[in-house]
Amino acid sequence: MLFRVVEKFDGLEFLRHDGVVWVNVNKPSQREMDMLGRHFPFSMLNLEDCISKVQLPKIDVYPNHIFAILHFPPNRQP
């Protein structure tokens, strides 16, 4: 397995590989964003963008991390 699940917490998945941590958030809540703000060096503006209903996908590059908001179509299987 290329990535391994490090932790699952309230709908958040933390994946780690070779020094990289990916945090997957589906339908983020303010509580989840507060938790991420306590554990990672994300700016409050980035975290607010996560809960915005009109936020466009974006990638912000910082000296010690990359912050990305990506939208994927729902997986609707018959």
C-alpha cells in the first residue's frame, strides 16, 4: 500500500507517506476546521475557505506546506 491511514477522526482521514501528510475532509464543519487549525499551520483564511459553499478549487504554496481545496463529483453508484 502506498499510503496508510494514520488516524480517522470525526470524518477526517489522515494519510502519511514519506514525510507527507494528506488530510482528507468530506463536508467540513467548523469543529473540524478548528481541530485542523490546532494541529497544522494552516491560516484561518484557508480554513474558512474549506467551509465556504462557493469556494473555487485552489492550491496555495507555503514554505512548509501546500494547502489545496479540490472538488470531486460524488460517487453515485446505481
